[in-house]
Amino acid sequence: GERVEIKAHLPEGLPAVAADAAALRMILRNLVENSVRHGRVEPVRVRITALERDGHVVLEYQDNGVGTPDAAALGQLFNRGAHSSGAGVGLYLVSRLMERMHGYAVYCSSPGDGFRAELWLRTA
């Protein structure tokens, strides 16, 4: 909707990845919902960039939210930031889905720099 602007930068020639399409859709939906729910900005702007690195395709996800000083706890079950209204499940689910596809997720955030996630997907 009008609250979210998403831009994707997917270069030509990236290798195929070993991923479940439904799981990847759920992962991206959870990340966007997380940005909308916790970013405290409007409109939310999301940039997704794909690149090849170390035998993986990495999807770099970045939003323009306010960020959090509690970045070390991101992705842990039931662990929420100080200003969070969530249940602490969304990023945990992202991490578990990535692991089931033999990949992994890395999260980072800091006040004023928004939220960033790297989704490391194995190449097929």
C-alpha cells in the first residue's frame, strides 16, 4: 500500500538458489511486516539487493526505520526490543526457515540506521 515502498535490485546472471518458494515468500513478508510494525516511520522504504558471495546468493534487506540498540537479541524466540509491541516470533521464524533451507539469516540494527538483514541462500 501507500505505507510501504519496496525496491529490489536483482542483477542478471545470479545463480539459482536451493530454496523453497513458499518459505522465501513468508520470510520476505515477515521482514516487511516487521519494518512496518516496528520501524516507526511512514512511509516505510525497503531496499532488497541480491549479490553472489562465497558460494551463496545473499539477499540484503534494508529499511529506513528508526533502528534499535537491542540488535544482539534480534531473532531470538520471544525476545523483543524495548519499544516493541510484537511477540518476538517473526525474526525467529525467519531464522528457522532459513536454516531449513540450509541457509542462514544475519540481523543488525542501530538507532538511526534502520533494520538490516542478510539472507544467505545456498546456490543450487
